[in-house]
Amino acid sequence: MSTYTPIASQTLSSAAASVTFSGIPQNYTDLVLVMNAKGTGFTGSGTYPYVRYNSDSGTNYSRTYLSGNGSSASSGRGTSENLQYLVGGTYIDGTFAYNSITHFMNYSNTTTNKTMLSRANNSGVQVDALVGLWRSTSAITSMIIYSSSGNFDTGSTFNLYGIDASLSAQAKATGGTTIIRDSSYWYHVFTGSGTFTPTQAITADVLVVAGGGAGGAPDNTYGGGGGAGGLLAHTSQSLSTQAYTVTVGAGGSGSSSGGTNGGSNGSNSQFGSLTASAGGGGGGNVSGGAGSNGGSGGGGVRNSGAGGTASPSGQGNAGGAASTTGGGGGGGGASAAGSAGTTSTPSNYQGGPGGAGSSTYSSWGAATYTGQNVSGTYWFAGGGGGCGANTIVVPGGNGGGGQGAGWSSNNALATSGSANTGGGGGGVVGGAVSPAGASGSGGSGIVIIRYAV
């Protein structure tokens, strides 16, 4: 919820016909004036407060008001007036029975006319509400509040506040590609590197996902899927009012070059000193090369290539091993290892599917529209599928893992891991195979910081 930020306050030490607020700062969305006044020297039983903006005394003001005293009600309008009444009713000579609050909406913009809403309670007399219009596109930089007769008496108070309704102003920290709030938490989402700076001491939870590894593309045989980027969650972190460096790791780059090179590893993601390790690339060595180690390991290459290990432990799972005569292994995911390549039926699993990512942080994904949405559950860090021996593609794991290609006409159908999930890329048959296809790149990582509203 937006809060009032004090701008200026005046309490009269002697009677005055007007009160001026000048040099009003322009960095708020709205202004609020809270007024508690009594009068002196009235010529009648009561009088009206009114305001002029930027000393404009032209006939540029309009109003519509409602008033009631408990037994009767009235309403009315005024157009082309040379002042803006604050409310429709009166305040009384010699007593602090009059209290009002007035909102000046979108006061600092220079493209629209200005509107206001004023409400007053004059104890024992009446209640009032008024909406007003100033036909000017100028920003309000000053206002003068007048009494229509007599003076505001000693002790009358006038308090001006600023309200910033933007999410960035209400949050307790700055930084992030987007800042989102639900009923319980603020979320700062980093889809690229930046800086997170609390404006007050906070306790936060931090989700860090590294970039996924690329799929392998070995010459004339079946490459392994890329491992997912490491996933770490750090709860109840005490953060002070300092700048914390946020690094979002890139996914490893896919390749169509073949040879003996496996898929590229991803890059680490980091929040301060909290580091998630890059996903391991899928194996690419034609003689049964292993997948690379990483946050989750890459899948191995046909001819019994081993899956890469999850290193350091606790951030993901191992890649799947390749079979002797079948497909490449799937890359590991945050919650499950990649599946081994196989020659058994069903034939679409000759390449190993990627390991499933994590749905533990589904509520984070739902709140921030991040991760892979699978039937309403949000997943992060799925492994890439290994390449199969037939024309049917091999699925990546939930959490953004790319699909592995099938040989023949489907070789070009390996896909990359989804951006900002840490998913691994799919494997292909590289080199001179026609049609040639590139292995899938790893998906970039993500960092999300959340704290209570």
C-alpha cells in the first residue's frame, strides 16, 4: 500500500488570510493536503477555503459538490471559476471543528488537466465532498490556500504529503528487471545481471539458477543433452542497506561443428557470495565421451559415454549414460537425473529424456510469470533431451529443457533450453550428417529475491 511522505507542514502562529506551499517536488504520483482549521473575523456564520495552483487566477476551475447535514442534502456545480473550492461546505469561526483531506491526482504530469477530490467533516454542521478540475496541463509546483472571508486563526494546521503509487517506490529495495508484489511478498526478478540494494534492513529468500549446458553434437553419432544449471535457494538471508551484485549466467552455446567437442557448459549465476554452478554440456566425443560435470551433469554420447556428475552436489543431478548402440543420454535436472539412452522400445526413447527440474518454487514462478508453466505448475532447471536414433524427437525435462533431435529429417529439430529457466539444450548428430543440425543452447539462468510485504 502507498504511504504518505511528508513534504511540508505549517501551523499558524498568528491569523492569516492564506497559506502558501511553493517549490513542490515533482517526484510523486499524487499530493495529499490534510487541513485542520478554524477561522476568525468572519463576516457571516461561516466561510469557504479554496486553492489556486501556480498563482493562476483565470477562470480555469470547475467543481461538483455534495453536502449533507443529517436532515437534508444538497448538490451543485460551478464552472469557469477563478478559484478551486476545497470542499462545498463551511467551517466555523472560533472552533477546530473543521477537518478535511484533499487528494490532488497525477499533479506532476504535463500532458493532462488536473483533478482533485476533497472531503470534509465539520462537526455538528455538515459533511462535504467535492471533485474539482483545473483546466491546465502544467505541473502543480505551488498552491495557495485562501479563506473566502476573515482569516485562518492561530493554531490552524496544514500538512502536505506526497504519494508515490509505483511499485518501485513502495518496495523495500531497488533493482531487478521487474518488481512484482502479491499479497504476501515482494519479488525482485533478475533476468539479466544487475544490482540489488535494500532501502532498509530486510530478511529475504533468494532463488539462484545458473545457465544450462548446451547439447552435444558429435560427428555421425548421438549427442547427449545439456545439463540444467545448478539451482540453489537460500532462505532467511539478513540483508543490510548495501548494494549486492547479481549475476545471471548465460546458457552454453549450441554447436553444429561435430568433431570431439561436447556441448558448452553454461555460466554461473550469483547473488552476492551465493553461487549456483553452471550446467554441464552434453557429451560430444564420438568414442563414447562423457557429459560434462556441472550444477546438473550433461548426458553421455552413444558408445557407453557416462553422464556428467552434479558438482558441487546439492544443486542438481547427474546426466544420463548413453547406451552402446542407442541414443545419447539426457541431461540432468534439478530434481531428477537424466535418463539413459536405450535401444529398447518404445522407440521414441532411444535418446534419453532430460531430467525433470524443480517445482518446489512453483509459487515463485506463478507470482512472477517465470519458469516453465506445465498445467499450472511452474518448473525451473530441466535437463535437455539426448539425441535419438530415429526420427522422433526426445523430450527435455520440465523446467525448460530443450528437446533432443531424432536422426534423419528431424535432426534439425533439437531445441534450446528456455530462457531464464536454466534448462539444458537438446543433443543432435553433428558433423557431416545431412541435414545438418545445431545442438540446442542452454537456457539462461535467473535470480529472484523475495521478502515479506
